[in-house]
Amino acid sequence: MFKSGTFVAEHVGETTDEQIQPNGVDLTLAGVYEQREPGRIARDGKEIGARQEVESEQVGDNVPATYYLTAGGYVVQYAETVRIPEGHVGYIYPRSSLLRNSCMLNTAVWDAGYEGKGEGLLEVHHDVEIEEGARIAQLVLAEADHDGTYAGSYQGENVGLDEF
């Protein structure tokens, strides 16, 4: 069973009331990256290819910086720290405004015990502008049996130890 947005918000740091939805919490855009070098996924490990941060533009006073993205694939980083509680699994879905602007957000399962500021793959099929801090995804939590909790290499992803 999926949990309520209020329950999900208890496991997401730095949220506003606007981000809490009936069935989840909206995640906002912290940064956009382009992969510049090949990565490698092997049977006994992985290597993430080198990335370069896409520069945002400041178009006016009191206006958030904006990313102007052309068609292609980008790695996006979420601003919020997520903690998937025991007995649950997290799923990230794109907000419909991305889909309506010819963009798709691909993500993976977030296991019980994961803590960090995750990332997703943003596929842009038509040029789009996205402001820093814009709501781009929604995290939902479902009850789930599991064997152990997440202890992989992405634990604490994109956060300092002082944020836990």
C-alpha cells in the first residue's frame, strides 16, 4: 500500500507545504549535469563517467537561475534529502508538467535504508527552460517486505555527513 503525502514528508528534509501532495512529496531541482566521459558497469562494480555541471542563467533580479536545456539526456540532482524508512520502498515519478513539455524522468527503486539526495535521468525531447528549485518529481513510499537495508555505494549521496 502506498503511504500518504504527510507520511512521506516525514522522511524528506527541507520541504514546504506546497511540496506535500496527497500521495507523495514533490522533489525539486538542485542541479543539472551532462555526462562527458563513458562510465562502466561490470559484474563486480561500477564507474560513473565524468560529468560537467550545466550552467544556469540569471535572467533578472529576484528570478531564480534557469537552465536552458536542448534535446538530449541530463542527470538531475534533487535538492531534498530523502530517508527511505524500514518496511518501505521509494519510487520517483516525473511531474506531469515535465511530460507535457516533452520531457521524461527515469529513475530507479530506492531501497529501505537509503539516505541521500538522489539523481534521475532527464530526457529532453524538445528544448525546455527549468528554474532551480522547480518541482520536477514526486517521491512516493509503499510498504514493502525486505531483506536487510540499503548499504550500497550511493548511501549518503550528494550530502555532507552533517546533514544526517
